[in-house]
Amino acid sequence: MRKISREEIVKTVKKLYLDAAVFLPEDVSEALKRSYEFETGLAKDILKQIIDNQKVASEDKIPLCQDTGVAVIFVEWGTEVLYEDGDPMDAFNEGVRLAVKEGYLRASVVDDPVFNRINTKDNTPCIVHFELVKGDRVKIVVAPKGAGSENMSALRMLKPAQGLKGVKDFVIETVKNAGGNPCPPIIVGVGIGGNFEKSAILAKKALLRKVGEPNKNPDYARLEQELLNEINLLGIGAMGVGGRITALAVHIEYAPCHIASLPVAVNIQCHSARHKEAEI
């Protein structure tokens, strides 16, 4: 067994959150540049501003967006890793808390969603998805998620008889209804199968894949490309001004499901597709 300390988790989460807020992943940056070369008119100008914003954020070490998001964390915890410092959630929250304070990140979390809505002032509690894996390492992915794109996401429990057409119609409908609200060009994460909550987690996890990296299953890879083509034909364009590129990619993750169900979740990500990862 290998031991891991609270200090290691706190330090790692803090750095990942700070870096994710400031530095856009290289694959996202390259996808935006390719879109700029392909785009025309006002949408091309908007893409230039998005690319320039990324450069300024990186050089001046300031957040890419004023909405530094809810801290969503995916953790792959090795079964041979021992943690003896109490509740590991305390460590994840402390890492987020310190990042917000040190990086002057916007506090965007309220403690009660309906009645009080009092700001917690440090973006805690974070949202952590744990998965047990073989080995003696812990992989942590911090993915700040802003409300603009999250609010445009959706989930629907389709009937199995609706099949492939139902899936495609729902994804296209969700993107069309979102319009310019999620700050396109977007990345569309789609979770299919599992159950109600599993499909939503799959959709969010799909956003962590490198932009344009196809699903390993050729059927789903083909569906990703078909959906991307149809989404870009909608003409929503960068920031909703109209144009050729509405989405940089469509990523699908899937899981087995009940014989009577066909859950489909669509998690939309804005052009500021922030996430950083590390292994400890």
C-alpha cells in the first residue's frame, strides 16, 4: 500500500484549479486557431478576439473568463492508495479554497439553491466524482465549469424505440435552443446510457477528451462526426453572430442501460474549455 497525504491533495488541487483558470489546453487552442482560418466575416473577428484573450490570460496570469466556475473534479483513486488524514473531501475543498484566495478567482457558489443563496465566498463545496481503479496512484482532473454553458445543458429519458434518430434529434435540438448563450464555438459532451445520473456524468466526462479525438467505437465515432456536421450547419457561429463553426467537436461516452431506457444527456462547454490534470 502507498500512503498519500492531505497536503499532497491540497497542493495538487490548488495548482490545477489556478492553472485551469488561466491556461487553455493546447488542443482547445489549436482547434480555435483552425476555426479562425476556416471562418469568415464577423465570426472570424470574434474568433480573433477569443484567441487574443487566451494569449493575454496566459501572459498576464489572469483568468480566461470572469466566471471561474464551479470546481468539478474527477478522481481516479488507486485501490492500493491509503489515506489516513480523515475525509479526503476536506482536502479537495481546501485546495479549491486556497486557489480562489490566491488567484483572486470569482466566488460563484451559493450555499442554498432556492431560499437563501448566500455566497460561500470561496467556491466550495466542490463537486467530486470518485472512481476506484487498479494501482497505487491518484489521478486528479480539475475542470472549472461556468454557468453560461452549464445552464444550456439538458437530459432526456428517451424511449428505446426512439433509437438513433431520437438521440440525434435531442442533441441537435439542445444545441439549437442554446443558440449563442453558451459562448460558442462550443464542445458538446454527450452521455448515452447508464441511468439518469450516469448519463449526465458521462456527458461531462466526455468534455475532458482531447478536442476531436474520436470515440474508440467506430459507430459512436461516426455519430460524433455526423452530429458535428449537422450542428455546424445550424449557422449559430462564434458567440451567436452567425458563421460556419458553432462547435469544435462532439464527444460521446456511453454505458450499458436498462432494457426499458435510453437516457441521453448533453453537457455543453463554452470555448473556454478549461481543465488540467495531474497524477500523484
